[in-house]
Amino acid sequence: MAERQHDDHAKWFYRPTFPGMDLRMSSGAIDSRMLAEATGIDGRNEGGLRVFPGFGGESLHGIPSPEAGVTIIEEINNIQKVWYASVRKGISPDTLSGLVIFADNQTDDGKALYFAYRDSSDGSTDVVQLEDFALWDDFKPTTFEQYDVTCLGKYIYFVNAGEIDSTVSIVNATAPPYNKAYFWDFKVNDWDRYIGGWQQRLMGLLPERCLVTSVNTDRIGIPTDVFDMELAGDDKPLPPGQYTFGCELVSQKHNLRSFMRRRTYTLPDTPLYSIRYVMNNLWLSENNPTPGYHQLYRQVSNSQTAPLHWGIGHVDGFRLWRTPRNDTGITAGKYRPIQRLYEYRPYEPLLTQPSGTGIAYWRFKIQNDDAIIAPGTREIEHVDDDGLYTNDEYSAEHHDFGPAPRMKRLLGFDNMLIGVTDQATPDDTGLNESWTMQDRVPESIVWSAIHLDEPENFPVLNYEPLNDPSERVLNLYPGASVAFALTNKSVYRIARAGTGVSITRPVNNISAVSQDGAVAVGDTLYVLTATGVKEIDGNTNEVRNVKLVNRLVIDDRQWGKTLSDVKMGYDSFAGALILLNTDQKEMVILWEATGAVTRVVNCPWAFVTSGQDVLSDGVGQRCYLVTSSGVISVIDAFRESGKVTMCGAGATDTVNGQVTSASATAIIDTGATFPQDIVGHSAYILSGDCAGEKVEITARVSDTELTVGGLSGTTAVDDRYSIAPVVVHARFARLSGMGSDDPFLRKVGHSMSASIEALGGETAVSDPNAFIDMGLRTQDTVLTTNSVRVNSVPDQVNVRANRGGAKMYPFVESYGANMDYEIEALLVRGQRSASEASTRPG
């Protein structure tokens, strides 16, 4: 190109000491210390631009996928939500940690809940189905609009605020909750119906409105179809008189208890000897007798009820109170503290209970058909009594109890459950009077009793309505010492305060974009809003703007129109705050070590969840990335996988090569061994008629053939390809004018040189895709590019440019897989013009 008079020869030298891009402003305003674009860059390393480390699979995170050797061997279809969970393995100190998955059941005629986990006791893994929601006919959810999963202790909890279908019509009209608990169980004794392995039960007691027969602490009398009091002879006389009895079924095994019940019973004139409580008709499964599927809610046509009414799927005893004898003056409807608390059948894990004598009997009927057992029937199976022991006296304050309400969100935090109630109303308006006050108020934050080891006990006072009736809670997030409730209008802070719970609203008028668009790191909540990412300090309530990503969020040419598809997570191994846009299939990372912001493209994942590392039994936190087919990936922070790729390829997997058979729909290489979990990832054709084209891998036909979609033509033999590469695109600041960044003066680039250090991977001269591309571009258009081998000249590569313009950006990029190198410096030689450019592209 002919030089203009008075044009100055120039050198533009870039030393990338900071490994990130500035998304606060237009790329034209960025100075040479920052990058205009940092795709595929590891943001932890200052002084150079190293390739992002890629992602790893099961060998890094330890969570299995459905395959041969596990319980669920078929692929899980139509995944809709994923959560991290870690629970104790029954009464042992071992843990079961992994991901809970909500998806289609194995017969594709309903929904199911799965758990893919690793057992810390021996390192074994499994994928199990916790529940098939289409299995039961008498009580099952039919819609899933607002649901959640959490874990606490030895339980995985699931709550659903959808519709319920029951064979009992009154239940259908009351919008009952569907709160479930799943647990790994051991057999406790010979009458324990939970016989090891994964079990399930309904969580706590259903609200009164859902019961066919209303029973709670405020009612006098008991229904004979639920609970009956009988007299039985024994050697312990009980004088005749009028007594008030209080009784609640208990399960020490599950830390559960029922509502306290009572009735006044006048004994006959003749001395009698003991009181026996009989609960008839403990219904077991008729639909599916397989262990692990015991029915927990059973109401047949005769309106018999199950222990569900008592809030316990497993019963190992009861607590009994009574008034002093002949107390005929007790006021109906009032419960006075009475006598001592006795507990029957103490819990002794893995042992058969010893037989003994006492003053109370408890027994229950085990029945597998619909036959009616009349109250008072003596000819039924029963459990022998054990020795009684004395506990504290009854106290209304310390024995406060309430059922788990209908909830749409649930969080296990600080040894309690925190939930968000749902505002459903019953179908039958005539039932409104039986609804509790908590169901009539706006959405409330609720929490379980913290003065008792009863995480499924939600006392009546533990409800905090939201400040604004139009507020809706999007999600709950656990921090280190505080939890957060994020609504469509504000943020609530939840923390234990002595023996109580403190709930405040430190932040108002912040609108999150979605329920997955936030994550807590320590006691700081990061929230994606329509105006940027906000950082909320849970201790000081200070709100700060994360300005480095403002333009990414606001600009409609970037993420501005797809914010609802952004999900956030945190990975402590990489020190990375992650924003994944599932619509754009790209990820932006804020790096803890440097404050840099970088981008990763071609991200196939649909779900993000954060939790403790499974392989190290909880040392550090991972951000788990899950595809719609259930393949799980994590950032390979320490470059432990065999190769640097997006799919976690192993050391013997083929990710670079040349096709051996032409095709318009496949990549075929007879010498290849393609990675296993590759479907959904991208491949690039790097030479031939289709050079530069990106295609999606839709099927792995064999080790040597991948089905792809999107090719514009047919590949030819020896065309180069790459599989799931970490694409690198480092765009430097715009070429500056005379003494300043003058956007109107013409610049001409003649040549480019880069200092490159090859650090490993397939970067040797003999490797087929060991190329980098260097060139000049405007904001939207590549003006010139040239490919050069990474190691063609040690420590330096050179290309010709010969392009001019007012707004030009030098760039370096690569599309080969398993590339690991570092860009140390870039030099552009050319001219600065004294005149304005006649056209100003970009």
C-alpha cells in the first residue's frame, strides 16, 4: 500500500499483564492494559494470556451417570432441574453426596426424582430413582410448577406446590402440600418396615384441612378411624375416674412426632389396670410391594387413615401424659401441664428391642387389603411393650408443634429447614373456614423449630409474611452464617439469633432476573439484575455494583435480551464466579485471584448447581454443570484431565485429526477414538471447502464416527477437524492514533508478531491443529487473518497484515483442541496517518 505524505511509521506493542476484558464500556474505549475480548483465557494468571484449562468429567467430580453397573442404567430424559445434595448414610457417619435430578420417569409417562451419588464409606457410586411420581393412584402430584429440593442431616427433602390427585375427593379440593423425605435406611428391629436401602415418606404432618377427619391440638375428642383407646387388664391398677390424656406418636429414628391428641375418658366403677392405645389399619402398598416403595398415604373408600395423619411414616413409640386422677374440673379446650412424660420403646439402632412390662401398651395393625378392622378389635398383631422411662414434663412452650405447610421453596441451613409458603387456594370455597391463618396471608418465610431437634416441626409462630403482598420469592440461597431469600422486589436476610431467627430486608427495589440468577459466596450474595450484577454483603448489608460486566448485561447485542436464561454458580477450586447463558451457550467468569473477567464459548450445559466437592468429601466447592442429557462437568482447575477440552477428554481420546471418509453429516476417522460424553459439544472443520465451520455433535455412532449437523457441504479426505476445543480469541485494544487513541485517523498494519510459549498439549509441529490465527479486525468484521504454527519459530510467530482503517483491533485466536500455550506479547508494525480515513468501519 502506497504511503501518504507525512505518514509516520509506527509500532503498537502489547504486553498483556492483566488476563481479562473490560465489559464496562465499549471496546473502542479500552486502553492497552485490558483486552477488548478474552475468550478461552485462564483469568488466574497475570503477566500473560494462558489458555483456559478446560473441563473434566466423572474422574474429577466423582458423580456417576446412568450406565451399566448402577441401578438406573437407562438415560434420564427431559431433565428440568438439578440440585446438589449431601446426606448422612442412615445412622452412620458416612455421607452420600451428588446431584438430585428432576426429570421424566423411566417409562416416560410421568415425572421422577433421581439421585446420582458417591458413597464416602467405600467410594462406590450409584444412580437411583428416589420416587416415581406417577406410581401411586391414591395420592400423587399431577403438576409441577413450583418445586424445590434441599438436604439436611440424613434426609433429602422435596416440596411441590402443584395439584394433587387422590382417590379421596375431599383431598383434591384442599390443595394439599406434597412434602417428601428420602433417606438411606437400616433395619432397626424385627418389626421395622424399612428394611435398608433408599426409602421415602411424607414429611411431617399434613395440615388439618387435608385430613378426612380433623384432629389437632385444639380439638376435643379423637376419631375412631385414626386412633382408639382401649382398656386392657394388667397388674398395674388405675383407679376409676375422669382423666384427660395427651398422646403423640413419636419416631426417634426420624426425629418426628405427631400433633398432641387428647380425650377425656371416664372409667367404669370397677378398677381397671392399664390404658392401651391402638392405631388400626397401617396400610402398606398394594400398588407396588417392592421394598423402597411402601405406601405412605392411604385413604380407601371407607375413609380409614394411615399414620400420615400423625405425621410419622415410621413409628417407634409414643409419648403419654395424663391429668392427676379424678380431675373432673379440667376445662374443655384447655390443656394443662399434667404428670410426667413417658416414652415407649426407646430407639436402639440395629438391635432387637428387649421385652419388658409397663403400664402402657401400644400396638398397630399391619394389613395389606381393604378389609375394615373395627375399633376395639383384639385379635390383631401387636408389638410387646418395653420398659418405660421418664422424660421432662409437658410444656406448651417447649413442645410447640406445627405441620409442614404447602411450600414452593425449601432450604436446609444451620440445622433447620427454611421454606417459602405457596399462596394456593382451595378449589371448594366452602372449605375456606378450615384453612389455617398461615394459608390466608401473602407468601411467608417459615422455619422449623430450632429449640428442638425436629427439623420438620414448623410451629405456628415461625411464619414471617413478606413486607409487600405482591412480592414473590424466587429462591433461597445458603451463605456461611446467613441465608438469603431473593424476591422479585428485594432481598431478605435470614440468620439465627440466639434461640430465635432474625429476618430483615436490608435491600429493597432490586429485581432479580430469574430464580437461578444468583449465588451466595460466603456471606455475600451475587445477584444478576437487569442493570448489572449486584454484590450484597450479608453482614454489613452493603450493596456494590460489579461494574466489569455491566455492558454485557445491558447491551442488547450481547446478553441484554436473554438474561432470564442466565444461571450462576461458584467454584472454589478455580476461584471462579460463573455466569452461564444457556441461550447464548457461553459462560462469563469473574476470577477471584485477579478480578479478571473472561469468556468461554460453545457451552452445552443447561443447568448449574454449586455444592461441596464429592471426591474430597466436602473439601472445597464445585460448580457442577449439567447437560440436558445428564452429563456432568466441572472446571478442570488443576489441569488433571488427559486433555484440555470442553468435554473432559481422556489422554487416549482423539480430539484432533483428519477425516478418512467424506461426508456431509458426519466426521469419520478410522484411526480415532472419540470421547464418550461428546454429544452436544461443538466440532470445527479447519481445512478444505468447509474450513472455519462449527457444527454440533448430535450422536456418537462409534469410536470412529460422530454425527454432526450444520455443515454447508461435504468434507473431503484429509480435512482437519477438532473436537470440543477450548476456543481462544484474544482481542487487544484498538490501534491508537498519534499520541492518543484517535478514532478518526487512519492506521495501517503491515505485519504482526507474537511471543508464544507452548506449555503442552498438542502444540508440536507434527500435531495437525497446532495453529494460531493472527490478524486485524473491526468490531464486527475480520479484515485479515493468517495461520501459523505455534512452534514454527521458537518463542515468536509472524504474519503479514497489510490492512488499513480508523478502528482496527489486533487479535490472536485458535480452534485446535488440547492446546495449551501462553501469549506473552504482541507487536503490530505499520503506520499512523496524519489524515482522517475516508471510511471508518466499525
